[in-house]
Amino acid sequence: MAETSAWIFFLSAVLATYVWRFAAVMISHQIEANHPIFEWFTCLAYGIIAALVARTLILPTGLLALLPFWHRLIPMVLAFLGFYLLGRRLWVGIVFGETGLIALMLFNNGAEGF
């Protein structure tokens, strides 16, 4: 009996998922890709991401809070510069930011900074 109820739950979840996917496919055929609402949502998403990055920079939690403000600001600036100046590649920004943070920690505190 328990095996039957597990199958019923599984099939119900599959049905509920695919009903909404089918509805989304039907609706998506009627949406224009260049509609201004998509630009608005993109701006909103970038604004939310910028707010989260700013909050992490200014009011960090955990071990990041132990670093001085300039130790957080300089790697962030390096990451943005690397991202924008070298082809807008995410991995370049990450490498620049991480390298800057590690270099600052080694330069300022020596090996005990880790």
C-alpha cells in the first residue's frame, strides 16, 4: 500500500510540473522578445544584484567582516575593471577579485592572514 501511495505522489508531482510547463510554452509563443517589460525586468534584476554586492561590501557578515573596508573595496574594483576591460567575461572578474584579495592579505598580514 505504501508503494502505491508513493507512486501516486510521484505522478501527481510530475503532472503538476508539466501542466505549468505546457502553459508556459503556450503563453511564450505570444510574447514579443523585444517588449519593453523585459528591459524593465532586466534593469530590476541588475539593481537587485548591485544592492546585494553593495551590502556585502559595506555590511559583511562572517569572516569577511574581519577585513578592513579597503581590503574589500580594492578587490571589488579590480574585479569590475577586469570584467569590463577584458571582454566582459565572468571568470576574468572572479580571478581579478580573488587575486587582489589574496595579494592584499599576504602583503598586509603575511602568511598568518589565512
